[in-house]
Amino acid sequence: MIFMAAPDKTDETPLPEQARALLDAVKAARGVWLSRQDIAHTMGKNRLNPGDTAMLEMLTAQGLIEAQERPTSAPSGYRWEYRAK
């Protein structure tokens, strides 16, 4: 009897188009940390919308990208940066 390993579920589940575009934009930087504004500009946008930021969180949770919070002089006191693994 021959046993075959079950396929990896992450390979079977395609990313939504919006998430794929964000992932491609982050990967294009080849390991450089990008702010949300940098990612938006890479995608030809002025800024990311709330759906985009939710997708960045999803990509981070899935381990496809890394995220870090960096201090800044902005009123919030921080900004998020992302890079591909």
C-alpha cells in the first residue's frame, strides 16, 4: 500500500486579488522595509484603504510578510512597515 502526504492547504487556497497585489508590491522591494505609503505608491495609489490594511494584517498573520511598528514624529507616534520574508 502506498501512502501520499496530504497537499499543503496554503498551496490550494489562492489569495484574493487585492492581497496578491499587496504581496507583489512588498516582494518587489526585495527585503526592504516599506511604509504603507510606500506600498501605496508602488501600487500607483495615493494611500491604502482600510481593506488594504486589513489584507496586510492577513498576510502578516499567514506569515507571508513581516510587520513592525516604528516610532515617528507623526501624531500617532508610530507607523507600520512591512517586508517580504
